[in-house]
Amino acid sequence: MTKVAIATTSQLAADGANEVALRGGNAVDCALAAALFTMNTEPGVCALAGGAFVTIWGPGSDPVTIDGNVAIPGRGLPDAERGQGACSATLDYGGGITTLAGPGSVAVPGSLAAIELAWKHFGNARWQDLFAPVIAATRDGFPFSAACHYYQGFSGEQIFGRSDVGFFALHHADRALRDPGSLIVVPHLADTLSAIAEEGARLFYEGELAKKITSHVREGGGALTMQDLKNFEAIERPSLTVDIGKWTIASTPPPAVGGTVLAAMLLACADLPHGTWTKDALAQLIQVQRATLDYRKRRLDLADDVGVEAAKLLEAARSGALLSKWASASTVHTSAVDDNGIACAVTASSGYGSGELPAGTGLWLNNCLGELELNRRGLAADPPGARLPSNMAPSIARRKGRVLAAGSPGADRITTALHQFLVNILQMEMSLEEAIEHPRLHIDTSGEAERLMAEPGLDLPDVDLPVSVSPDLNMYFGGIGATLVDRKNGFQVASDPRREGGTAICGGELNVHITEVNVTDPCTAKRLPTELPSDPMHWAKAWLDDAFEKAVRRNPHAMIAVTVDPDGQPSGRAVLCKEFVADPGYVVFYTNYKSDKVSHLNNNTRIALVFHWDAFGRQVRLEGETVRSPAEESDAYFATRDWTSQLGAWGSDQSSPLESRAALIAQVGRRAIKLGVGAAKNLKSIAVADRPVIPRPPHWGGIRVWPRRIELWMEGADRIHDRARWERSLVRGDDDSFTVGAWTGTRLQP
């Protein structure tokens, strides 16, 4: 049984993850189950009908981020019917915010699609297992968390008062807010989750549930349509990665901006002195935050192509040019790692909440389209289907023998909290708990003028900003949840004292066996490593050996050989690879030198070979030059062949016309007699000592293929395959030997 470390929003969510681990779940399953739990038991803080990102990094593979962020609604609607149905709400929350609520603020939700895609591609448990803990909690009642109670104290009437069913699930009949710790039961929510557990996300995006949601929104003047839901797809993207010292950090790629901002901050602080946060180090941190958040506000938030602007920001951070205001709503985060080295980080948000709860669903809808500080293009933003901006940045870091998953809720403090935590771990070399508990600072850009917000315990430098120091560690500065698995020391797990949280070590006995990133075993890797191998022939040889070991088919060494005749007509056939010499790099097959293939090679020495192992989702293509194997090499191999196979090499004139099979049998018999073998004898019944020695026919032998080009291909989900090609120089000598150059690799689009 896999053992999993989990850090999440509540202890009940962590306990639910433990249930999934005991049912055979891995880190991904446990993280998804905890995320589902928090999305549905933290009313106001998060909701299932919102957006989410899932970053996953397994051993021997590249990290990926599944983008389930919310999208702009309005597919199929005329422009005149978009941009309506929302009302303004001003809350004295987080220093004062104004947002839009109501049906017109609802964006296309993507959390459930992201969870299902992550489970399909990386999970081990059953889909129903992920939902079992949250279904039980929502049916029996879950405790009203302190964070939810705090937020509802500001938003209850203005936002969550829009639905009587939802409002009175959280309030008494006299409209007084229920106390923290009170058991909350949201009508219909458990039934909705049970139906999704049985039917999958399709119910939410295409079924009766989708009809209830879109009908409710459209009747209230909002733009969410059935076409929006049916067309929504979670997208698996390669994660954005940066190297800091011995660590590689993976986070959300564009079009999300959170990972880019985090990466830029890490790069710009890569030269911080190790050991402690000195006054000079804090001054640099403040400068980095100001520059990065200003760039985001001016360039990223309104960019038509976030990827282009993100690349410019990262280059500025790397070069040092960066140093010459953004607030999201509530979020939840879950981190998990397991003893197989799989790491998963999930961050989800539903904005401040639209207050809309469609009848019979129990699901609160997001207000992400109405988050004015995020969606600065307004309710009628274009085009429908495009992702909205997001600051979420679930992240994973790896170095030799260690895997870390981390993330944070906290609006615009997500990236600044994560940045300081990662610097504490990666550069200051603090323990997990020390890195989380260390005081933080944040540059607040939400008002007309910037402010420096800080926690007590920092030796702040002099700055040209107003400074506000909180009396204690404060949930304003985020809530890091992190898990770490170390090959030598096992698991570490910690949640932030600034917020409620839950941690657990789940599942079976600890048996850590992490596979290193970028030093991958070709036979366990699910993708080609980020840094391509310098010699692909060793990878191809490992794949061939693996196919033999696992007996994936009757002839695992079969390969298609393609030659070209004098008229330019390609001709292919299957042959058997009898030698694969990775260094200096050639393969050998044996054949009749009078065959069509050799006739073609006599005219044109070039050949193409293809190995394909469908059971593994692997393919190797080679293109190069051919020469005949040395006679002594062909003699040695021929002597190892089965006696009947030796006779067969003499008995057939390969590719020559044949009158009938009977004529072939007669021909083999005549030639057997010449070799001293009676045609009527059962060849296998002859004692070994009595068997005549059959020499290799002069027209039969080996063909060496020296590839000048090789391509490795690995199957990927949704036809997003992994593919790379290497090339080298070949110089043929007078003795049919070759002088070879170094391989140069290039990734190719699938």
C-alpha cells in the first residue's frame, strides 16, 4: 500500500484523504479527494463550481499542470445579451473590496473537469472513492470553519443572502450567523455529489445538472450557457519550470500568471545570501515584489498573449533588468507526496462567490467574471471560452532524493507567500515548519498607493512606503500547506499556523523509493526528461531489452525495414534485430544477400528502421547507412542458429519466383541431401553428435545499420505525445567502418 503525506485546509479533509490512501490511492488520488472535500465544505471560501489548477510531477517524467481555471461565458449569445445580470457588493473584508455578484458574475467553472482529467491520467483509486469522504460529510453535516465564519461575517447578507436555501444553511432563523464549529448541512449537496460520483463530470457539463445551472444563470440575466459547459475542457500543459540552486521548481504556466510571477521572484532573488533574512536581503525582497507585481499589473493582466509577456518578465528576472496589484478572492490548497515520489499540488478558487445556488443542486456558483481586480476587461470580456487571469500557483520542487509539494490560498499573497516559503527552504535551508512559520511581508498594490504589509519579527529596512506591521502572524499573509518526502528521512508535512489546516501521513508502511528527475530510467519514465539524453541509442537499447524482458509480443525485436528500389519506390518489411550496439551505435539484422531488400541496398545504401511497442507506448525510428557485417561476425551468429534454421538459409532463394509450395519443399530436400542430411529424416530426432556441420551460405549474412538520425517517441494522453530527434555525422572509411560524431537532440511537436 502506498504511503502518502497530505497537507490541506482542514483535518477532516486530511482524514478523508487517508480513507482514499487505504483504498489504494496514490498522492494524486489523495490530493484530489482532499480538494473535493474542501471545495464543498468551506462555503464562501471555495466551491466546486469554480476554477482549479493541479500540478503533478511523477518520478521519471516531466511536470504537468492541469488547467481547470474558469473561462469567459457567452458562447452562442449575441453581444447584447452579455454583460448583464450582476450587481455591485462592497465588503469590509481584507481592508475593503468591491466585487460583482449575481448571475452575471458567474464564469464557466472548470474545477471538476480538472479533477477528472488528473484522476484519469494519474490516479489509482476509483472515481467513486474520491467522493466518498465528502459525500459522508455533506450528508451528515460538516463543522463551520473559522475561516468560513470570518468571511461570512462580511458577505452573508450582500452575497450569500441571494439564496434563501443557502443563507439559512449558514444562518439561524433570526438571520444570525451560526457559530464556528456548528454542523452545516447544505440541502441537496450530498445528492449532487453522489450523482457526480456515479456518472462522472459529464453530468455537470452535459447532463441534468448542467441544465439546472445554466437555466438558473440565464433566467437571472447571466451569460453562462449549455454551449459553454459542453465545450469546456481541462487542459494538461507542461508546467513552467525554473532551476534555483540544486532544485527545480514547477508551477502553473501561461495563460495563468501566478506561476510566472512566482518564477520571476525566485529568479530575481536567486543571489540572496544563505542563512538568514538580513536587512539587505529584505530590502531586495521588497524591491523584487514591487517590480514583479508592477509588471504584472501593467503588462500581464491585460496581455492578449500572456505567454509572450511572461517570457519577457522571466528574461528580465534572469538578466537582472527587472530590478533596474492584484487581489483574488478566497482559495483553498492541498499538497501531497507519496513514497513512490509522486507529488501533487491542487489550488482552487470560486472568487468571492456569486451568491447563486441553483435550485436542487446545493452548489454555490463562482463570481470570477465579476472579480474586478482580476477580470479588468469587464463582464463582456472577449472571447467566450478564453481563460480568465489567475494568481493560483500550486507548485512542486525536486532535487536529488527529495520531492516537495506546496501551495497557498491568500489572494494576491499567494505568490509572495510561496516565494518567501521557497526561499526559506531552498536558499535559507530551514526546516519545513520553520520555513512556513517564518514572518512574511507583502507589497499591497490594491489601493491608489503601495503599502508594505509585514508580520512582527522582521528587521525591516527603511523604505519609501507606508508600513503596517500586524501584531501577530496573520492569515492575510497566506496559508502554506506543504509536504516533503526525503529518501533518507522519510516524510515531513506541515500546515500554516496562520490558518486552520489539516495534515496526515496516510496509508501503508513507509518505503521511500524516489526516482530522480532528469536522471531517469528509460524503462520507468513516462516522458522524455527535460534535459534530453546525450546518447539516445542507450535509451533505445533499454527499451528493446525491456520489451524482451516483459515479453510484450512474440518477437519484441521485430522492426520494419524500409528500402528504396532503383525506380524510387519505397519497400517495407519486418526483420529481426539480432544485435543492438549502443556504443558506437549500430544495429544488425541478418538476411539473404540475394533478397530484394539487399538488391535495393546495393543500389542505395540508405535505410529506415522502425521499432514500435504498442503495449508500452514507445517507438524508435532510425535512418542511416548500411554495410555488410564482417564475414567472421556472420559466421559466428550463423553457428548459434537452430539446425533447421541453418538448413532453411540454404533451402530458399529469397524473393525469386516460385512455381508452387511443393516445388519449394522438393528444393529444400535436394539441398539437404547435398549437405549430408537425408530429406526424409526428422531433423530434430538426429542426435547432436551425428548432426553434420552446416556452413553459412555465402549469400547469407548480416547487415549493419549505422544511424545518422534517431527519433524516440512516447505516447501521451490526448495525443499530446513526447517526441525528440537526434542527429550525428557519419564518415565512411575504406574498410566499411564509420567515424561518428556526437549526437545533437531536438524536441519535436507530436
